[in-house]
Amino acid sequence: MPREFFDPTPEEQVVILVEDQKIRNAEGFIKSCEHCNLDGAEWPFNAVLDRVTLSDPGVTDYILEHPAKCPNCHRDVLEETFIELAVNI
């Protein structure tokens, strides 16, 4: 089985602290979240963070300075919260 199917080793893992400005930028990609649109929320928020931070999704984990907010229901959006995209990424 190819190596890319396995979790990265601790040496390969990258953890990024996502600060306020990048969180605000990422919120622009959110149309709704799994709390207010269970059927339409198909993307994990960390996929948006990959795009906003230009990071490799295979080895990157995120720590948010504070939760993002859903523009529809105003609930907290965390790294693994599923969202509906407002725009394509």
C-alpha cells in the first residue's frame, strides 16, 4: 500500500495556529454549517483552512485562535465542522 495512505510521522506533522485575520478570511468561504444545513454541509472547515494558509492537507493540523462563526446561524465553526461553501475553493 502506498505511503500516502498512512498518517504522517510526528516529524512530518505540521501544526499551525490560525490567527484572527486568517479565520476572518476563511469565514468568507462559509455559506452555512452542519448545525443549520445538515444536508448541504459537505466540506470540513479544515479544507478551507488548507486553502487560506496554503498548507499541505496531508500533513497539516490546525489550532484556531478562536472559533470561526457561521454567517447563517452564528454558531461556532471548528476545524472539523462541516460547512457548505459560499464559493468554490
